[in-house]
Amino acid sequence: MDQPKVTPIQPPVLNATGQFMDAVAGSDVEPSDYGNAVPAPVSEGWLDQLASGLSESGWMSLDVRERLGDPLITALREEVAILDRTDAMKRAGIGRGTDLVRDRSVRRDRIAWLQGITPPQAQLFDFLKAIQQGLNQRLFLGLKRFEAHYATYHPGDFYKRHLDSFQGRASRVVSLVLYLNEDWSPDDGGALQVFNRDSDSEVCGLVLPEAGRMALFMSEEIPHEVLPANRTRYSLACWFRQDEVPLPL
Ligand SMILES: O=C(O)CCC(=O)C(=O)O
Ligand SMILES: [Fe+2]
């Protein structure tokens, strides 16, 4: 399979104190009253489950709604919904630097990078840090940092089958996607279709982007695709990386 290398357009697109606040100020959507962030509970047993899912099959989907709590999931959805009403969400690209192409035949989502500064993002980042540390302790992956962006897929948008990283580049190692949509039905399309890592024509899972559902997979191994959405689909994607700093452009 001829896999395009998938790398983000220049992070960070979002300037949390400037662009995001402008976005919030310019919207008629009120952000929910999200105070007193409580650290997301990440138990050792739960981290064991993530590590064994990744090491045994390379991917898993799980429900983290209770673990993260509805206020956090709602607050993240409200952030992306507000951003989606502004020009803060940029067309996602494929490639890097001068090779960057925004090929609409491959992917049609729009993205905005998170900086972890707003209270819901800060709480989410604590959760992601705990996962990074837990996976390092169990799988010795040497994950050094993560990057995360919101994504919106409008009706008709998709992301064709791809890998998140090229084998051997040791950059993006583990991918995590958190979905933020209430009452998603199979008729709404937009499922994440996961392929077998050894036979990429074989579908081995379908994940509906329902609020609180999370998909976790090995970035270099698991081909996956976002099927065309029939309604607006909000998600948050994160990559745990082995490099300290982004590769030179
Ligand atoms: O949103 C999803 O289900 C997956 C998105 C994805 O594959 C990506 O952004 O690389
Ligand atoms: Fe992907």
C-alpha cells in the first residue's frame, strides 16, 4: 500500500490567549461553566489494560466517559464547536514543509492544535501525560511528548486509509483519538474503520465517534480510515512521540 506520510501543518495554529479567546468572544455559543478541574483518574489497572491492548493487537477502543466525566467532555466539545464557527480550524494537510499538500481527495477535515492552556485542555493534558507515563513504564516506548489537535469533519468529509507515521521514523508512536459527539448513530456515518496490521484489506474494527469513546493504536502499524460523515463530527486526536522536538522541515 502506498501510504502518504501524515504530518501536521505547522503547530501551533492556536494561540490560546489570542486567537481562541477571540473565537470565543466572537461566538454566540457560551462556553459551559467549567471551573475547578479535577484530575482525571488514571489507575494502574486501567493503564495495564491499555498496555496489553496495544501490545497484543496494536489497537483498542474503549469508553472513557465516566473516567473523564461529562463536564470535561462537554467543555471540550464546546471549545471545538466554537472554533468551528471561526476561521481557527484550518484545512488539514498531508506531508511536511514544502511537500505539504492539502489533498482533498485524501482528507477533508479541519484541525486546530491544542496548547493545553484552557482549563479543559489542561485537564485533558494531565490525562494524556498520565497515559504517556503509564505506557512508557509498561511498554518501554520512550515516549517523550505528545501533540494534539481538534478535528471537525463536516457532512461528506472523510480521511482515506492511512498510517499516522512511517515505519522507522520513531516520531509518532501511539495515536489516541477521543470522540466528542452526543447520540451518534451508525446512520451518521463517520466511523473510524480499523484495518488488520498484517493484511490491510481486512477490516478488524469499526469505532463510532460517540462522546467519551476513545481509540488507541500504534501509529506505524495500524491502517485506518474515517468514513464519510453525514453530520458534523467532532474529535480530538493526539500522538505520543519519541522525538524531543519536531524533525526539521
Ligand atoms: O478521527 C478519527 O477517527 C481518526 C483521525 C485520523 O486518523 C487522523 O487524524 O490521523
Ligand atoms: Fe490517522
